[in-house]
Amino acid sequence: MTTELRTLDAGQWDDWYGKLERAFGGPPESREERALWRELTDCERSLAAWDGDEIAGTAGAFSFRLSVPGGALVPAAGVTMVSVQPTHRRRGVLTSMMRRQLDDVRAAGEPLAVLTASEPAIYGRFGYGLATEQMRLEIDTTRVRLALPAGTDGVRLRIVAPAEAREACEAVYAHRVAARPGMLARQPGWDRLPLLDPKGMRDGAGELLCVLAEVDGEVRGYARYGVKPVWSTASGPDGTVLLRDVEALDPVAYAALWNFLFGLDLTSAVRIRSRPADDPVLHLVSDIRRCGVGVRDGLFVRPVDVGAALEARTYATPVDVVLDVEDAFCPWNAGRWRLAGDAKGATCARTGDAADLALSVRELGAAYLGGFSLGALAAAGRVTELRPGALAEASAAFGSDARPWLPHGF
């Protein structure tokens, strides 16, 4: 059986997306969700694998700008909507789409490709390394208290319709992007994604609400949430605040928002699915054991142009190291690269000098945003030190003060 890869025709989007939904199973998405994804889909960057007149596989890419250490926003292909029909598994469909896609990303001049994985084991063989984590919390607000910084009581809190506050919230979000690697600068249309609120996404909660934190009339932060009411015959109200997202420009506004969420009537818990692994709320709470902390994989990163990717970020400490990179899937990256850089910038070019470290492009992607150290990867046998001292030098340089984090899926 053979398949043919074609760029998606806009008129075939419904069939293409329907095959994607079928591959993932479950009920179809709401009309609201489907309409937004249709609007955001770049058909010129989307592929369909055809077996005769049937779509056997799907893959797409968004044109993103990704925050990296140093604050630069680097062009990155956001790989998305990847599926293979169950009738066509283990027949090379996925590999052919990944091959074509990375060739296209390289031709477009994007140094990076990034994705979130439904099954993390799949994408390592194509050079994607896990680069960020997302922390989930379920805080028992009846037993956990907050240590609030001075000035919190001076923050005005105001509940507004999420759509009404969209512009103000996006301004706060945009200000936060460069400060944390892994965040995405919102492209046109993406400001609608956090406002999606079909009943199927609510997990039993009421409608999405937005609270603004204001100081002297200026919006300094926001939280979007819903309340899931629960009534116990034994103890009465036992609802949960389902926190969708929360951002603020300063510690006082951030603490004020959490204090508001802790104090909502008829609730006994706050739950959120994704926050940075170093979120400041961990240092506000009185009892971390009652916060239900869990961590899972977030963004996977793949350098498509090793030299351009390593030059696009800065380095926490001075570094001058030769990397011997293995990359069987994108052989143009394979070989030795000299990386020299510091907090002001970097250069990375081909070299014939002896290598100091040996690693695959997957490990390079995992360390790229500073969330996982080269030292930890070496301890797992995935990075080899060839010059004594080179590992410690490079590991420190690749680090990031803020843990990288992807704020939303795609």
C-alpha cells in the first residue's frame, strides 16, 4: 500500500479534520472549537496523506515565535494535528509526514520545530526532546493558607466577562512572554483560544469567568476560572475552582489573585492543570503537601538548524565548547559545531576541532530552553563528555533562571 502526500486544499479541511478527530477518538469537538481551529489552520503548512481517495494521515504546522533564554522570540514551527488512521499504522505514513514537514521547516528558515505529544514515546526518533514540564495543582483551600506580600490589600479585584477583558489580559500576557522561555507570542487569532468555553471543556463547572487585578486603574494581572459546585450531604458545599490561567506583572497582583481564588464562597479547593514548575505560588502556600503537586511533560523541541538555533539564545555563563551532534533524521545537522557565547549573545559554526561533548539532536532539544541540564542528561548516559570540564561548563551555560513553560497547547 502506498500513500501520496499533498498540501491541504482548503476545501478539504472538514474531511481532513474529521479524520483527525476519528484518529483521536471521543465525541466531535464543539462547533465553537472547530470553527476556531479552522480559522487558525494554515492550509499551506498542512499535509494530507492520501491512499487513493481516502485521507490516511494528517499533519500541520503553525508559524510561532518562541521565547528562548535571553528573551528573544525565535521563529518555530508548531507541529500539530498529527494523526494516522488505524487502518494505516506501521506503514511509514507518520515517518513520511515528519520527513516532508522537517524539510519544509528548513526551507522556511525556521531554526526550531516544537510540539506537544499525545504519546511522548513517539517523537524521540524524529529528534524531538522533552524541553519543558507543566505542573498541576489541586490545593485544599480549607487547610492551606497564603503568606501574602505587603500591599496585597491595595489591589482592586473586578470580575468581568472574559471577552470584555481580552485586550487587557493579552497585554499582561505579552509582557510576560520574554521573561520565561517556552512561552509563545500570540499571533493574530490566538487571543481567542483562552476564551473557548464550550460545555464539554468545563468539567462540570459553570461558565468561564475573569477577574482582573488593578492598581491605580491599571490592569496588573488576571485569572480566568470556573466554579464546579459540589454539595455533600454530610458537610455541605464542597465546590472546586477550576483555574484556567493566571498571570500578573508583579508579585503583589499575583498574590492578590490567588487570595481571591482561595476565598471564593462554597468552594474547598483550587485546581489548575498547567503552571510552571517553579511557579511562585509554591512559596506562598503554607503546606505544600496539601497542594496535590504533579508534573508531566510539556513542550518537545527539535533544532532544525543547529547553528541558527544555538545562536538565537544567550547563555547564563561564558561557554566555548565543541559539540559533536548526531542527527540521522536531519543529516545536515550532524557533525561538530563550535558554540561560543555568554549573556550578550553567541556564535555557532561548523568546525574541524576536536569535540568536547557528544550528544544527539534530541538531547540538544531537551537542554535548549534551560529546563533540563546537560549534566542530568549525561548522568542518564545521553551526553558524553570528551574533554574534562566541558560538561560542567556547558551545563551551567545552558541553564535558565526561569523554568521554561508552555502556557497553552496547540
